[in-house]
Amino acid sequence: MSATIISGKAIAKSVRAQIKTQCSALAQQDIVPGLAVVLVGEDPASAIYVRNKIRACKRAGITSFAHRLPAETAQGDLLALIDDLNADDRVDGILVQLPLPVHIDKDAVISRVAADKDVDGFGVASLGALLAGGDGLVACTPAGVMEMLRHHAEATGFSIEGKRAVVIGRSVTVGKPMALLLLGKNATVTICHSRTRDLAAHLADADIVVAAAGRRELVHGDSLKPGAIVIDVGIHRREDGSLCGDVHFDSASKVAGAISPVPGGVGPMTIAMLLDNTLRACKARRGA
């Protein structure tokens, strides 16, 4: 068996095109969605992520407001900036790039972002709305995974309903919201993690596998159910400099029915869904 490739890069391109069309329509009403991006410190990877997000905003027709702060910025000063952005009517979404310097309480910062501008979907109000089945802003990576599954379903007739799904990872940013989104589509969901005994036994029955454990090439093909849909959220760099995910792609692609690659899988979807959340927040806030 040779797995179908679920290309996040291609799907993200389609999503971004739709967002650009909607932003153009809003511009005719003198409405321009705005995203504030806050970067504290000089982390090289974070700087690249922020640059890519700002570039994506420009291409989509979303105004970006970049705030780059030195690593020694006091927590109180960062919270004051967030308060200002919460009150700024030009700003529909606020993204504070993680990780933050060690002297800053991440949870305090995330909880300070107004719920209607929480385009990262990490705040308690956003997570609570997801748990309750509400229509809040959903964390971008799991939202991107669901969009990939939706596109695959449209192309193949595959249905999430009634399927067994295994999510590997229990983080607030990916694993837990991912499980809730799958549950919302009537999948039977198991969350596995570092303390799970016999991961292979859980994977053997899984029709859908979302690997978000943060462990390089944890999932191999011999653990998978033939024909399973495998979405790889992880990204790692091997000793030779090449990129890989939480799934051993070569072995898994021989067993899976469909699989996402690394790179070119979930990564592009995360930025696309950030733009989508910003557009949604703009429409909700401005009654557009």
C-alpha cells in the first residue's frame, strides 16, 4: 500500500485564497482585519515564525501590527501592552509568540488577551467554549488538522463519524483541543501520552492517528492499522539537518491510507488558520 499524501501546503494555499477574497470584500466596506503580533526576546526560530506570519497577513489583506520587545521586558510592561491592544479597535486578533523569557508567566500573559481577540485559542475562555461545544476561536494547529481531514473527506468520501481516533499528546495547545474537535465530529477518541502503556496496542485499532507528542519518529508503520489516516504534527531536525516529524514517514506511508508529510503538512495550515481566526474575529467584533 502506498499512502495518499495529504498536502497541508496545498490546502493552506486554498484557505489563504478564500481569506484574501473575503478580506477584499470587507475592504469595500472600509473594514480591514488587524492582527497584532508580540515578540519578546531574540529567539531565532520565533523571529522566523513572526516574520512568516506578518508576510502571510500582508498577502491576505490583513493589517499586521508588530511589537518586538527586548528579552528583559518586565511582565508588567508586557501585560500593559496587551491591555492597550485589547482596547485598540484596529486590532481584531492578538498573538503573543511563544516561548516567552523564563521570568514571564506565560499563563498570566495568555489569560490577559481578550477572549474575542484570542486568535491563538489558548485562553481559558476559548478552551472552555470548545469544551462546551461553543463557537469560539480554536487553537490554530488542531483547527488546521481538522481542515486537512475535511479536505481529505471531500476528496475520498471518508467520514470521521464513528471512527476510532488516537491523539498522541495532551498539551493545551494541540492534544486536548484536537481530541475535543474529533469528538465533536463523533469520533471515538483516545488520548495517549508519555505515561501510556503499550502505545502500539492503541494505534493498532486507530482509524485516525494525530501524532503530537514532540518525540522524533515515535510512530512506525508496524504499529499502524492498515489504511489509517495519519496526521503528523511534530517537526524535528535530524543530525544531518533534514526535517522529520513524530511519525517515521517511510515505514508509515507503506501502511497508512493517507498521511501528511513533514515539512509541508500541518505547518502551513497553522498559519492559514491563524489568518482565518483573525478574519472570524474581525467579522464577529465588527458585525461584518
